[in-house]
Amino acid sequence: MKKILITGAAGFLGSHLCDRFIKEGYRVIGMDNLITGDLKNIAHLFPLEQFEFHHHDVSNFVHVSGTLDYILHFASPASPIDYLKIPIQTLKVGSLGTLNLLGLAKQKGARILVASTSEVYGDPLVHPQTEEYFGNVNPVGPRGVYDEAKRFMESITMAYHRFHGLETRIVRIFNTYGPRMRLNDGRVVPAFMGQALRGEDLTVFGDGSQTRSFCYIDDLVEGIYRLLFSDYAAPMNIGNPHETTIREFAEEILALTEANQKIIYKPLPTDDPTQRQPDITKAKEILGWEPQVGRSQGLKIVYDYFKSLTKEELQKKEHRSFSDR
């Protein structure tokens, strides 16, 4: 039985990856410091013999006993609310955490896939974004702690690949949604759904003309799975290229939820990207991958998931206690 370490295992993406590799017959070691993850996301895996969980911060030295075949590094805050509250941890997990896991991969002879982001493109001047585009990032702005952590992650991963001959893969993830997202984590889909279900007006920042491209979680996991087992070491975009404006998307959510609220507008946050659309030519040609779940289908699944939450969970705001180290 092959063994895989998945960091950020209790998070939205990490938990779905744990499910996939358990299904594929792997022994899965989940690792998370639970600063933004939730054990409820992986509680169903604890009774399984082929799953074990380590409560650990990968910014510190990482030890795994025995052999290890693969590492998926998904430990990182991904929501603007989180990485603006915990900027230092965000930088550390992208830098020190990545360094520790690359060292572990080298020691074990394991292949490692690291989770980068479309945020490496910043507020792009090229549209749609191809992997060759270097980006337009403000390194000292409030979002820079996330953007630059991921850019460093890519750089050091490629350095280990070139200098040590390490088997590495880099996925650039575009906006993704699905069950297990936190309702109030600041990302577009759960934010709109939470407001609609609570009877609140939907908040759009700016004039709503900025664009995003939303990929359903099952499609993303499939793309990551194929990339891990490909021979492609350079960064690769994985996302849904069907673009929509935030204003149009808010109207979709209102129609889906049959809510009577209106859309209200607030000032655009600093360095918020005006456009976001992946060019997935490489994923199509190299992996034979493209999204299969349409937005209306995926949103209906997520809406049903959020509706199933208790009233207490629905009304709960994010009041997390963070302390920068």
C-alpha cells in the first residue's frame, strides 16, 4: 500500500484530497495544525485503518516514520480573512513549511506536489492568465503575505527539482468551491450563500465588474490527481475557464436561493484582482483534463450542503483566536 502525506488535511481542499486517495487505496497521513482547518472535515476517516492524523505545524520540523511515496503540500490559509489576520503564519507555512516538506521529500525519495494559487498572477495585465505570465503583484500590500509566500513556494520547489533532481509538481489553483467550505471565510461562494441564507443583502465590493472563474471541488481534485502522476514539473493552471463578473454571480446566487434581498456595494479592497481566468491549454494537452461540473450544477450541491447546516452554524460568524509568532 503506497503512503501519502497530505498537509492541510483538515481544510476544505485537503479533506477532499484525503477522501480521493483513501478511495484509490493509499495509506493517508493527514497533517494539520488546525489554525484554519476543522477536524469535522475528516472525522469520517478516523475509523479507517489506512488513515492517521498528525496534529502538527509544518513550519516546524516534519518527521514521518517509515517509507513515504508522495507528499501533497496544501497547508496554508487560503481565505483573505485568514491571511490578513495571520500574515506571519501565512508567510511561514509558504516558506519554512515548504522548505521542511521538500527536505522530507528528498530524505524519503518521495514525489511532492505543492499547492500554489492564481494569486501569483496578482492583478493581472494578461488575460486569460497563462503559466508563462510572471504576474503583477504588490509585495508589500496586505495581500502580499499570501501572494509572495506562494511565489517563493514555487521558486524553492523548482530549485529543489533542478539542483537535487527531486520529483516535484506545482498546481496553480483558481477559485474553487464545494462542500466543507466555511460559510464566513471571506471567499465569494460561501460569503454570498451565507448572506442569502441568513436573509442579509449580498455584499459586492467595487462595482461588481471584476471577474472570477469558479471550479467545483471534484474537478479540481481530479486535475491534481492527474498532475501528481504526470511527468510535468513546471507550474500548471487548474481551474474552470468559464468567467463571470461578481455582480452577475451575486445575481445567480439570489436566483438559486430564491432570496428577496438586494445587492449592496462597498469599496474594493486593496490590490483585489480585477480579472481572474485560467488558460488551461496545458492541462488539456498534458493531462487530458478539463472541468466537467457546470456552475449551476455545482452551486446547487453547495447550496444544499449549506442549507443542511444547523441554525447555530448558519448564524455563527468567524471568531477565531490568532496570535502571530
